[in-house]
Amino acid sequence: MRPIELLGMIGTQDLMLFLPLLLLFCGAKKMPELARSMGKVMGEFKKARDEFEREITHAVNQGEAVARVHDPVEPIAVAGAPAHADPRES
């Protein structure tokens, strides 16, 4: 599940319960610092995810290029056979 989908599952009642508890445990002075650090963590996570997706896409594209290079060539016509016939079918 993506983090953005998880945020969609959090409702108003959840926030009304969670935020006062967070304020009670962390204190008002720590809240901005906590929010900043969570933002940095999410940014790093997003960068790592994007880099991973780029590597996978690059590997897939490189695999397709290798597959194109190794595609079999057109079959050579056998003497006496029609030009359109595939020699592997005989």
C-alpha cells in the first residue's frame, strides 16, 4: 500500500484522537521538529523509491535492447523451395 493511500484511510476522528496524544507525549516545542524530521524521512524515502524505479526501468530497457540484438535472422530460402516457405516447417 502506498503511503498516500494510507493517508486517505485516516479520518477526522483518528486525527482528533492522535494529535492530542502526540501533543501530550511530545510537547508543543517538539512538534515542529518532529514534523520537519518526518518530512525529511518522507523525502528520502521518495528519492530512494524513485531511484529504485529508475534502475528497474533501465534494466528492463537494457534487457529489451539485448533481446532485439539476439533476435533470429530471417530464414534462408532452401534451393528448390518457394521463397515464402519457412524451411523449419518441412
